[in-house]
Amino acid sequence: AMRAAELILEATAPQVVLASRNGRARPSNAVLSSSLICACDCTDAADTNALVIICNATGYLHAAGLNGKGLLVDVDACRILQLYQPKAMGGSYLHFNLASRLLSAYTLFSSVASGLGNVGLASYASSNAWLDAHALSRRAIGMLAFSVQWPIVEGAGMGTVKPGKQIAIAGTAGVS
């Protein structure tokens, strides 16, 4: 998400809002130093509503997510909900809070796991599939939406583990 924010700033946007649960998003370079950094738990409807009202942005990039390994038969409802909340509920809350706004961007960071799957990532894959379906449903009613199915990106987000360990976790190496 940080690299995407850098590209957005370099291309067109005068400012990018970096929202993270704890408000401690760390700009990686000078390009992001002009960004507004705030705390927003996208799994909380009130937090998401406040973010939309306070920031009044015209473009949104939803990149929240949790990685959760576990075979479906071993995962209980609480764990499934925990994995769904950042992606699916966060996307849903953004959608409802932005429904009446004319946006220049509404981008969702999904995962190739939603289409390809990986052993032990059923809950994670399904939350990403929800994002993909959400983008399609927005577009079907004439609203802006774009879902990007990312593979694991080495050194970023969920790909910050050592490359050898990543193969053991996901069954594949990340892209760089």
C-alpha cells in the first residue's frame, strides 16, 4: 500500500491519507512525507465513517487484511470472522460511507488466493473473493470500483517474512 501511495502522489494526487489501525503508518520516503497519517480501524463502522467525513478524499485504496493460515476443517467461526473483518467488512463500510460521493478512485487490494487458492488459506481466500465480487457489484450498478489481485510481494505487507519462509507458508515465492 505504501508503494501504491507513492505512485498516486507522483502521478496526480496532491495528498494521500494513510490510515492504519494504530495510526502509525510509516512513510518510506520523502514523497510520502506530505501525507496525512491517521488512525482508522476499518473493521469499525464509526471509525470508517469518521475517516470519510474528516478526510473528504475523492479516491480510496482499501489494502487492509490479515493473513491466516489454517485448514478449513481446523478454523472456527471466530477466526473466519477475524480474517473477514479487515477486507470484507472494511470494504463494506467504505462502500456504504462513500455511496453518495463521486469518486476518482475506489481500488481494492485483493489477492490471487481468491482465484488460485493455497493450502491452508481458505478463510483468507474467501475474504479476497468477497472484495472481487464487491468490485463487480459496484460496477454493475454504475459505481467506480477496481479490484487488484496481488500475488505475495516480497518485502511488503504480508510478504515481509524471509523468502524461504514464504515458500513454506504459502507454497510460493513472492514477486519483487
